[in-house]
Amino acid sequence: TRTLNREWWASQIENWEVCEERIDSLLGATVQVDHGCLVLGSSRSRRVSVSGRQIYAYQYIYWAGNALLPNEEDVVRHACHNRRCINPLHLTHGTQSENLNDSRDR
């Protein structure tokens, strides 16, 4: 399915060198906290500006880092339940319903 959002992500992934550099820069600026979480020094989920869009750093790291094109219903889930975490090993994708179930089950 082609959507504007998927086309935007495809344009990001096509320029892999820039993606890799940005991901390395974000991960290099983290501090490790409880349970191996890697967080950027703020009290909230960090947003980054990429090609005219503001997106969460964890979204960029997950979608671009895995060269995936998300659908409108796809979300990035945190296995650690820490929205500030950008550790690629703690991130997976699913639906909003699954994400809400994670919070409820936790």
C-alpha cells in the first residue's frame, strides 16, 4: 500500500548512509539506565527533526534502522516499557491495540 507516510519513509531509507550516520549519532548521545535502556538526556521521549518532520527518535531508529516501511496502523512498541528508550534491542513493532495491551498487562 502506498501512502504519503510510507513514501516519506522510503525516501529516508533510500539514503542509507545518512540514516546510518543519524542513528549512530543518536545512539552515541545516550546514557544507559535501568535494564539496559538507552535514553537521550531529557525527561520525555525525544523528538528529532528529519526532512521537515518531527518524529520520535525511537521511531526513526526502529523503522529506518530496520529498513521497514510502516503502515498507518503500525507502531513501535517498547519491550522495556520505557518510552524514552531508543535501544534497538528493546524496540519492536505491532499495532496500537497490542501496545495498549502491553501497558495493561504490565
